[in-house]
Amino acid sequence: MNKVTIPQGYVSRLSLYQTQKAIEVLRGAFQEEFRRELNLVRATAPLFVEADSGLNDDLNGVERPVGFDIPAAGCQAQVVHSLAKWKRLALYQYGFQPGKGIYTDMNAIRRDEELDNLHSVYVDQWDWEKVITPETRNAETLQAAVKGIVDCILRTLERVKLHFPAVDVKLCGKVTFVTALELEERWPDLTPKQREDAIAKECKTVFIMGIGGPLKNGKPHDGRAPDYDDWSLNGDLLFWDEVLQRSIEISSMGIRVDADAMDRQLAAAGCDDRRQYPFHKMVLDGTLPLTMGGGIGQSRLCMLLLGKAHIGEVQASIWDSQTRRVCKAAGVALL
């Protein structure tokens, strides 16, 4: 069931025109800060891949990809869910060396997504990936990247405020690192989402590590496909959103699977059939470079930094009648 709630008394700080200009400034500023911070170059990426290539992200394994045939190519295609696997293959093909990487616009259609303040069937992210070494394949490298991304977000916020003084969003630059297991132990009676809200309300900026593998209750904190992130070296970056009074996930990222992690996680997830795909073979035989990467939500970041109450205020999409009715009644303009 779709759920949307507009906080009582909410009024956008920016007009529709100002919002469009602010989105332009924000996106430009963040990309500039981001690529410099992580030593990335922009790359061209696909909107769709061949259905039998094994390159699409399976997310939680239940989402249906949007597929279509390409008669001229004699194949079936799928709109990407994410570019997690494609980016790693691209780094190999392009000959990138350790410490360098790529970023790109990732646009996806997730037709089974429930619609609420933060979720849309249209997904836009900055997807990124960089090569690492065996010596830097560790939690310290992951945490350093997280801190760098948070610094970029804060610098972007300050640049937005210079152009649009009405924006009064405040964010915490200190990142609290915590594992999903620690959250379960602290709040065993809460759902994973409730734990995220509780820790984000307390610490403001949080990176939850270790997502995908089962916790003590036998269930994962959240679903992760077994063939890109190493479940012991990944996580989600959350900020406390003062407008919605809840946590908002801005990025999912991690150290990618090596041969051992791929072997272990495919078996644990019951996905051994994927070993036949070219990408998976190249990970298992050590052909592909070791990498880390993730995605940063473009509309989510615009929503957070501009103090918006609904993602439809910063992206054009299709909404159900209830969402349109609730937003109209609250004076919230959907693009």
C-alpha cells in the first residue's frame, strides 16, 4: 500500500522556479566536489543490458525488471536496476589502476516500488566505482570513502545556501559508524527501519555496516544481492531529516566481492546458477580488479538539502491518486 504523509505546517522554502534553479546548482556542485574527492572521471553508462548477461542488479530478488525485445539485435533487454556489476567490468575493460575510478548517471525504473515520501518508480543515482588493492580491501578504506562523501554533501549544502539563502537545512558532519548487528542487539524489538530511525535521530549522520547477511534473528537488516557487495564490508549512509522527522538513506555502498566472498554468498543465497555468467566467472577466477563503489541518490540528495517533504518536489514521475490528493491538499507541488 502506498503511503505519503506531509508534515503539518510544511511550506517549501523555494518556489517552483527557485527549486528548478537550486536543483541545477546542487547537482553541478556535488558532482564537482564528488569526483575531485574520490578521484573519479565521468563515464557513459547503459540504460539497459541484455537480459541473459547477468549484469543487472537483482536487488532483493523479487523486483521485476522492465524488459523488452530488440529485434535488430536479436535479444531481450532489461532496464538496469543499478550498475553495480557493469561498473566493475568497465573498470577492467578501460584499464583503470588502483586509486582511480568512474562515476556516471544511473537511471532506473523500479515498477514494483511502493510509493511514499522517499520512493518513486523512477530512480536516479550517481553510480561510482574505483579500483582498490588487496591491502586496502578493508573497513578503513570503506569508512574513509564514507567520510569523504559526507564532506562533499556538506560542502555542496554550503554552496547551495550561498545562492539560495532561504534554504536553512543543517546537517551533522560527524559520521557514526555502527553495524546492523549492534543495532539489533540494542533494539531487538524494533524493525530494521525503526532501528534506522532511532540511531539517526540520536546521531544525525550514520553509516550502518554489514547489510545482507543474516543477523541473530536469522534475517538480514535489509536485502542485498549476493554478487556485488561483500556483506561484511558494505553499508548504508543515513541522515536525520528534520522536515520528515525520520532517517533518509542517501547512499548504499561497499567493498565489492572477491572470489571468496562471491563463492560464499552465492551458496548462502541459493544462487549457484549465476556462476555460469561471464561476469561471475571473471570474479571467481580473479580476472576482474578489486573494487569498491555504490550509488548516491540524486533526487534524495536534492530533497534532503533543499528541505523538501516529498521526492516528487524534485523529480518528475507518476504518482497514485492518493499521493496527488494528499500533496494537493497540503499545497505541495509535484513536478
